Amino acid sequence: MNVDILRQEKDEIELKMDNVTVAEVLRVYLNKQSVKFAAWRREHPSKPIIFRIQASSGTVKKAVSDAVKEVKKDTDAIIKLLK
């Protein structure tokens, strides 16, 4: 999976990525947190995704890190249930 940073500030980032599943899961988990805005768009299925995240407090880096930790925790719990 490729992720390119298009624009980055302390409380906002815009990424270009090519995986819809990862973008959607990340969007859901970010919106569960206290982020101001997290959404992705794609002009056409053959084009990459543009993902924009805006933090309400703290940094975007921390918000994404926390969301990824939550995704990992939940997937580990699912794997444990399936064993």
C-alpha cells in the first residue's frame, strides 16, 4: 500500500493512498475519537484516494496513532475469539 503526504500541518493532513478498505476503517476509528474531520474521496475508481484528517485537539499524528492502536486491539480480540 502506498501512502503519500500531499499537505501537512500540525492539526491537519491530506494523504494520497490506494487502499479503500484501510481508508474506510481508519475513517471510522478516527471519527470515533475526538477528531474534527476525517473523510476520504475518490474522483474515479481508477484514481487514488485523497484522505483528509483534521484534529480538534492535539496533533493529527497522535490521532492516527491512537486510531491504529484501537484497530489493532480490536483485530487481536477477533483473532483470539476465532482461535
